[in-house]
Amino acid sequence: MSKTMGDYIKELLKAQNKTQSALAACLGVKRQAMTYKFSKNQWSLDDLKRTAEFFGVKLSDLIAGSGEK
């Protein structure tokens, strides 16, 4: 079974010792909006591009790492 994008991003946060609050700041949203993104797995392309930059990875690697298609 594939993990969701939110699950993969949580793994990256833990691996890089970063917080959801820091990611929220990078995306320009409130912490509560991050909770929604994770719970509903709602990530726009812009969100994913900024998240990839936040983690220092390529967008394609971020998408591939989640296993989502």
C-alpha cells in the first residue's frame, strides 16, 4: 500500500528534525492549515514545489518518495 503525501512529508520532517510549523511558515499558511493538508491530503502543486525546496529535494523525488501517482 502506498503512503500518502502527508505521511511521506511527516517522515521527512522527522528525518530532517524540522517542524510542521516551520513548513507552514515556508508555505505561507497558518499551522491550522497544515493540519488540514495532512488530514485531507490536500497538497497543491505550489505546495509541493515549496515543500521540495524546504527539504532540499527535487519535486520529482518528493512525489516519487510518497508512492502516489
